[in-house]
Amino acid sequence: MPRPGFVLDVDRSTPPMLFWHGEKFSLERLPADRSRVIYPAESFPGLTDPQAAIRDALEHPLDMEPLRALLHADMKLTICFDDASLSLPKMRRPDSRQRIIEAVLDLAAEAGVDDVHIIAALGLHRRMHDYELRHVLGGRIFDAFAPNGTLYQHDAEDPENLTVLGETDQGEVLEINKRVADSDLVVYANVNQVAMDGGWKSLVTGVASYRCLSYHHNPESLQNTRSLMDRHHSALHHSIWRLGKVLRDNGPKVFQIESTVNTDAFPSPFEFLSKREWEWTARDRMTYLATAKTLDRLPRRAARKIFHGIEAPYAMTGVHAGFTESVHERTLEDVYRQHIVEVEGQTDILTLGVPFISPYNPESIMNPILVMCMGLGYMFNMYRNKPLVREGGVIIMTHPTYRDFHPVHHPSYIDFFDEVLSDTTDPAVMSEKWEKRYAEDEWYRHLYRTGNAYHGVHPFYAWYWGAHGQQWAGKVIIVGGDPTAVRRMGFTPASTMDDAFELASDVVGRSPSITHLHVPSVLVADVK
Amino acid sequence: MKALQVRHNVRRFGAARLLSVTSPRTSARIAPVDLRNVEDPAEPSGSGWVKVRNRLAGICGSDIALIDGHASTYFEDFVSFPFIPGHEIVGELENGERVVIEPVLGHAARGSVPPWDGAAPADGDDYAHLVRGHLKPGIQTGFCCSTGGGWARWFWAHESQLHTVPDEMSDERAVLVEPLAGSVHAALIAAQHTNHHLTDRDSPIFAVLGAGTMGLGAIAAIRGAVPNARIIAGARYPHQMRFAKGFGADVVAPGDEVSRAVRRMSGAHRIGASLSSGAHATINAVGDSASLALSINITRPRGATVLLGMPGESKLDLTPLWHREVALLGAYTYGTEQIEGNDVRTFDLAMALANTIEAERLLSATYRLDQHVEALAHAASAGRRGAVKIAFDVREDQ
């Protein structure tokens, strides 16, 4: 039985804590008697027979007929799946989506369905490379569907293949992929790593247009999302659920399949990352030292290649199918069971080690905007009830925050950094002044539609993702970051953790309480 | 009289050129420019010559290029050694009248027939007079051994070169008039080329690369001449960025971000190193090969790239120039401009511009002639040291 997550009070005997620092690590000693470390639960065991669990879910769905009963020969079937932003790191083959879609295709073949399209639900994310599609779906599906054009990627900028299904009582227009809208049945294959994902969000964001996404991907929604991991207190999710109702009432029949994975993110030799520091063996310490020293010496590009080459030994922990809302509630139960750690009270300073990856840089570069998005968007939002750090407190992140961008994946991010952040870091101001220009820029549109670039508006969304954290914190400090890049984002650079604590004292005094969110792996702090 | 004089010394030119890369100060010390007692230049033949006592004399990029051996060999036949440099001059006539000098030694100064009545010294389409007549060769005051130049107590100027400085204009402002005249000329050439066969002409895009004195002047001049212009400035240092913004640039970006800024403003696509469209006109006030290539690639097809300030030898792939039909134009000095059908002297426009932008803000430091090593080193690394224009102050020597 895996041990649950817990809160460690730091005393003089507590060893230094592991912090991610982009493609590197550091060990930081936290002040005794006023620091605590929140550890996630140990990784849950995977299902012994995931294939059988999937088949069972398809035969015994929640609040819907079995999938077999929904399939018939002359129907139009569309299968959508989560894109390369999940899982992080990418999971070892076979990916859960491959297992699910293969099972669905087996049933479709038995029913004689021959009009099947498979669509990557990437929203405004970058198009997946073919090798990524192969990795996620497996060679058999890719080779059977890609050559005849029935495996493709959603295009949120293709007016001829978008259609409006209606609008919510608040005037939000649901505009989605035409093939999806015109289908007799849409099956969604999801991998759920955090509570934010899944539910109506899968289709309502994954196959929507920019116009549709802009109703909830905006500063006002994100600043009123408390938190991203708690959909009942998230303005973003409220909007998405309203749009989901429009989809349910006016759209195709949707058969949602959601799967969860455990937190077993790192294979050998990186297993020490998932261990608690005082339980490190001599071998773990040696491995840490050797790895850390090697990474220090490696060029950034080489280190990045190593990390992005990691294939996580994730195991499927659950799978549910059927009516979207019923399925998602069960998924959330599974996710929370693994992720929730009860924490007593808030803290003056929250420390976060920001890793090399975020949902928006698979196989790519963690540029400064994504550092902000990961720290203030994702990691800060790993809470339920109230944030780990008190309002006006200090968030300290560790990351090199190099001014480095992937020119193919993130072209509009470069301009956003140069132009928009030079003008303002206020999400509301940039939304009003700059967003439309980036969203409608023909060059970005061309790169998104034909290359492998994120949509022109995406850096705005990444920035809005951190809007709640940005608004909440009294100061944000990045340790070891490129000072120019850090200042450009409105944050404070510090060379060491001690310097950061010193800088933080201006805001939280000389003896603040400190909480470190231990990463890896994933946890959601339920703050009482 | 005491004067800074440049002699033709190939070895010292070569050493200065080598050292200019690593140490501007050592380069300035080794360069063949020395403070020495020189014979007073004899009054040139012909009528109209007056003695001008120098007050302030600026150090131009072309002065530095000639002194440290970077200037093109093209000029060897257009200068006469030994010469006293200095052509950005505010001085004083014997009657106490203050003047700025339009330094080109034109037809009138050389006893040739001007191309038309009222022509400015740099007007015309035949440069033969520059090496003929009763003066030694020299394109301008400051490069001709017959007249002397600004880096001395006094020199000979022809009446065709004189522009009276109003009483209310300070020396510090007046010394910027000559470089600003060059900027105005380039801006007007660029503006002319936004009129034909190009889209979005109502609010044309201008890119200005380089934010030294002339680049900054060009930004201000464009803003004055084309009020609806959208101006993107490439600047390297923070103080240059502040000036560029203050003088009317809409967007200021470091050099390596200019291409992206032009793309954003023009809504162009990027095709390899080039933009599908781009600026209607680009003014290049840098002059090196990389900046020239950039200028052509960010100028829209059938637009214009204007070279402001003295470029050197460049290695350039001309294929983009050919394919994009970009006009590559020089903007040497100034002369007579056409404004709404009327002939206007560029210097008059520059006087007005100097007042508009309070040009004395660009004068960062002045030195005595005997401090020339420090002065030249400062001018050679002005941007890096937070400066714009460096000048010699000769007023105490009078």
C-alpha cells in the first residue's frame, strides 16, 4: 500500500530539499522550525490488466448505453484524443490513448462502422509531429488512418470546418469542429493527469475555435479561478460547463472515456527524484551527485534532449466511460484520492522548483513565459479551498529562465516577450491592447495551421494562466534566473535561495513561515 | 596655430585600424592625428573666403573612420593630406556673427559654375569640381588641406558655406545642425520612395537602423516630414532607446529584434531570412554588411533602403535586392530639397529640427584639442559609454 502524502516540519536534522532548476537540480536547506515540506503520496499501483479494464468500461458505461450498442454500420464516428500536452513526461508505450482507441476501433469494426475519423483535440496548441502521433496512437492506428487523411489534427482557424452549435445563457457561443458536430457519435479518449483536465473541457476546448475559447481563456476568468484544480470554484470551468450544456443539448452524442495514471514519472536512473530526501540511500546520493554534476557540465541543448527523451513508466490507475459529467466525477475521485494532501493553514513564502517541462513545451524549450505559466499557473494552483501562500505573500521559484525560445513551436511567444511584456505585464491591459493583434496575425495563423506552432494568441493564454497567482502574490522571486528576462516579466531575480529569503523579508518580515511544494510528483494541497 | 592634423601614414593607419577593435583609446593614440603647430593656411584664391574662428566642432563617424583607417579607399582621391579634420562646426566670423558651416566645398567655393542659380554646395550631378579648381582635392571642409577644418582655432570658409546662427540658438545646439541636415536629407529621400506602387501609403512604415546622432536625427526628421509614419527604430543601448522613443519612434527594439518588429507592424510573413513585405523604407545608419543585409530583407518589395552616414566596404548577397526590387540609395550630406514644390535648403530644415528636438541634449561631452586621445576614444565608443555626440570645445583657445 503506497504511503499517503504528508507535511514534514523542517528541523535541524532535516536534509536539504531537492529543487528542480529547469534541466538541473539543486539541494536547498530550508530554515529549521519555520519551514515545512509538502510531500505527495507515493505512486499508486497500476491496474493489473488495463486492457480488460477498458473493455469493461466500454461495456458498462456510466449513464449511457454500452458503446457496442451505440455503433452501427452506416454511422459517422469521430474519435478525439488529448494531444501531446499530456502526459508529462510522455508515457512509455503503449500510451493509454492507444489502448482506448484500439478497443473502440475493435468494437467499431465489429459493428461494421467504416466512416471513422480520428482527430487530435489540440485546441490552439501546436500540431503534433508525426512521430508524436505514432507514439501516442501506436503504429497500427497511425498507418491505417493517417495515409488516407482520416487521422488529422483539429484546426481552430479553418472557417469551413467550424460550425456554431448554439450559445449559453451568458452569450458564450459554442463553435466547434464541423466533423465533430456532424457526427452520429463522438468518442473522446482522455488521459487525466491533474484535476483540471477532462470533463467538458476535453471537447469544448480541444475542438473549439479561438472565438469560443476566448470566452473563458481570459484574465477575468483566470483571476476568478480558485483554483484550476477545483472546477467547482473555477470561473474557467463554469464557462466550460455552460458550453458543455450547449454541446449536450445541440450537439452530437458524446461517449467520454477518461483514464487516470499514477505518479510514477521517472525511470532509472532518475528514481531518486520521487523519493523523500531523508530516505535516500548512499546509491541515491551518488546518483544525484553524478547526475547533477553531469547536467551542470552539459550544454543546455544536450540536457534538454536527455530530459525530453524520458519515457515515464506511468501505469493506468483507472478508466471510466459514458456520459461526460458522470465519468468526470469518477475521474476526479480517482485523481483526488492520489493527489490530495491535507495542509493546515497558509504560509508566508511558497517555494517551487520549476522543472524542465510544462504542458506547452513537450519536446521543446521552456521559455520564460512558460516558466511563469508553470510556476504561477500550474504549481500555484495546486490547491483546494485556499492557496498555500497567504495573499500578499511571496512565491520563490527556481529556474534558469533563460531567454531562449523554440522558433518553430513558439514564434509568437518571442514577439510577446519582446513587444507585449516590454509594454505591460498586466493580463487585463495586454488582453485589451494586444491580444487581438496576435490572435489575428496572418503569419502566426499560417504557422499554426501548416507548421507546428502554437496559435498566435497562445502566449497570452499562458500568461493569463498565471494571472491568479500573479495577482495573489506580494512578490515573485526567481532564483538563478536570467535577470533581464526575470525583470521583463515583473519579477525579482535572486542569485541564491538565501538571497531570495533576504529579498522576501521586505514583504513578509524576518521570520516568515515557509512551505515547499515538493516536485516531483503531483499533489493538490487541501488547505484548511 | 595649434591644430589637430591628419597625415598620410600607412603604418599608423594600419595599426590604428587593428587596435580600434580592442582598444579605442590606444587606436586614437596611434592614429596619425596629432596636435601640432601648423602653418596658418593661406587664403584660397577666388573671392568670398572668410576666416571662421571655431567654437565647437563635433566628431563624426566619418572622421573616426578616416583616422582609424576604416574608410574606403574610394576617398583617397577626394581628400588631400595633411588635413585638419572637423566639419560639424559652429564658429564665429570676424564681425562676431556666429555661423554653422555647410561643409561641402561646392562649385562656388572652387570657382566652378553652379548647376543652377541658388544651388547648394552639394547639389549637381558632376563631382569633377571636387578635385579641380583652386583648392586641393577634398569633398568637404575638414578633408581638404587648403582650407583647414574645425579641429583648430580657425579655418577658411567660403561664403556659400555659411549659415547664420540665430542669437537664441546656443553653440551646443548649433553644432548638431550639420549631422541633423544629413538626417533630414535621408529622411526626405526615404519619404519620396514611399509614394509609388506600395500599399498602406497613408501610414507608411519606416525602419531606422542605428541610433547614433544621425539615426536619431532621421527618426525625428521622418516624424516631422511624415506625421502618419509608423517608425521602428533599431537601437542598441538604453539611452539610445530613450532618445529614439522621445524623437518619435513608435517601436524601439534592439538590432536583433528589428526584423520581428517590422514583421509585426507590417503583418508580413517570414520567408527564410526575409519578410514577405516589410518597411516601405529603411534608413541604415549603421553601414556594416550585416545591417545592410538586414535592411534589404526587412524592406518591402519595391521599397527603398537609404544609406545614411558613411558606410565602408561590405560583403552582400544582392539576390534579395534584385528579387525584391528594393532601391538601394545613398544619402550623402544635404543640399536643396523639394518641399511641396518649393526649393528649401536642407540646412534650414535642420536648423528648425535642432530647435524642435532641443538637439543640445545629444551633445554628451566636450574636450579641449589637447585632450584629443580621450575625445576620439570616447567618440569611437560613444554608444557603449552612454554618449551620443562628442565635440571639441575651442572657445577657450580664442
